[in-house]
Amino acid sequence: MLWENQIGGLWPALKGSLNQVAKPCIRPNCAACRAGTKHPAWLLAYSQEGKRRCLYVPQDMVETIKLALKNGRRLEKLLFKMGPALIGDHRQTVKSKKKTPTKS
């Protein structure tokens, strides 16, 4: 299996989660905030050095982040499959080397 071909197409990639939240704005007379509906915002949650972090995501980047998260999940699945496949390939190589006679 050509891992490079599968991995190369998975960019951008990231690990985390994207959530839509409702946040109040800074305007004192905002009708939406007074009504309690607030304003939609997007947050990217991720881990950095074992600590949970969050970043605001601009609206125009939401689709890119969704694609990156999807690619990140695919990449993680490929990495889990890669270990057994690499060991299997190594075993096949070792078997084929043992079968080929050496000339003296």
C-alpha cells in the first residue's frame, strides 16, 4: 500500500474539536443579547502539552477547520493501520531473503 499517496492528500489536518457557542457582545443595547439569544461563535478546542486550549475561529475559516478535523481523523486511522502493515512488510522481506539462495 502506498501510504505516502494516502497521507499526502490529507492536508490540512489537525486534532481537536469544533463547537458553536453563543456569546454576548460588547454593545450595551444589543437586542439579541437582551433577548438572550446572543451571537453565534465558533471555538476550536485542542490539547497542547497536556492542557486543554481553545481558540476562536473566524466564520470564514469554519469550513477549512471542519475539513482539517476530518482529515486529522482519517490520518489518525491510517497511522493506526500503518504499524501492523509495516511489521507485515518486514516479515515478508525477511522471509524472501531466507528463501533466496546465496552464491559462494
